[in-house]
Amino acid sequence: MENYLSIIIPVYNEEETVIEILGQVLSVQLCGGLQKEILIVNDCSNDSTEAVITGFIQRNPEVKIKYFKHEINKGKGAALHTGINAASGTFTIIQDADLEYDPMEYNDLLRP
């Protein structure tokens, strides 16, 4: 059984940044042989976020991505709960889609 880092990405109206953050997440090489499990939780975005995400998933079928969509906006906390409940990784991290956190720091968090 492989070890996974579950990366939960809550999104709400992130059409401008979600592709960039997904690209950054994919480019990170994790330490310790960890693989990535990406869980995207769309909290009822009302822009083109969903189309951008589904297009990304279709273009990257080799990537382990789980996509969830709230039918009504429930807030970031609920989006995180959805992702955490679906995560199957050995470790879990939260990655905001607005580029606030740098995916290149994942290994710094995992080493300890």
C-alpha cells in the first residue's frame, strides 16, 4: 500500500488562480516516497471555477484527484470537513487555492 499526502483544496470563485495552484501542487516532489491525493472541494462557486477544474482533471487523468461540489455555499469550514472526511492519506494538508500557501513547503512540514 502506498503512502499518500492528502492535499485538500477548498475553492470558491477561484477561476483566476486554481489552475496555477494545481500546477504548483503537481510539480512538488514529495519526500519519503509519498504520493499525492488531491481533493478539490468546490463550495458552490458562481464563476467558471468548476469548468476550469473539470478541464484540468480531464487533461490530467493520471493524477489522483477527487472532486466534490457543494450545491449550496456552506463556507470554508464545511469544505474542509468534506475534504477531510474523504481523505485517505497518511498525512493531510490544506492548500488554499488563492496562492496564499506555497506547495514547495510541503516537505518542510513533512520532515518532522
